[in-house]
Amino acid sequence: MFFVLFGVRTKDQLVDNRVQTCEVCGWAAPQARLARTSKFTLFFIPLFPVSPTRYFLRCGHCMALRPARAAYV
Ligand SMILES: [Zn+2]
């Protein structure tokens, strides 16, 4: 009997933190910039990315997650 286990794993990695005003709650709170990558896995081993890296900002006060650019202006 032969079987293949495959799938996609999405992982968020912290790029940096910066205190700035949140557009959702209006507080000056640490905004964590996250890089989200999705990789094809074979037998639970991540092999190659299946989509381009996307960046998000997560507010440390209200935990709102919103899209961000790759670099701060
Ligand atoms: Zn906020």
C-alpha cells in the first residue's frame, strides 16, 4: 500500500515591531509587521512557496490584522 501526504502550511513570521497609531482603534500601540508565507508540504516537510509573501500589520492593542506594505514609508 502506497500513500502520499501533501498539503499547504501557512506561517506568520514577525519582521519587526514599531509604535505607531493604529488606523482601526486610534491608539499609539506597537504594530507588529508579519510576513505570511504559504508552502507546499510533502509528508509535513515544507518544500517551496505556493504564493508570494504577503505582509500584515497587527495592532498590539486591538489585535486588528490589516494588509501592509513590505517596508515602512
Ligand atoms: Zn488597534
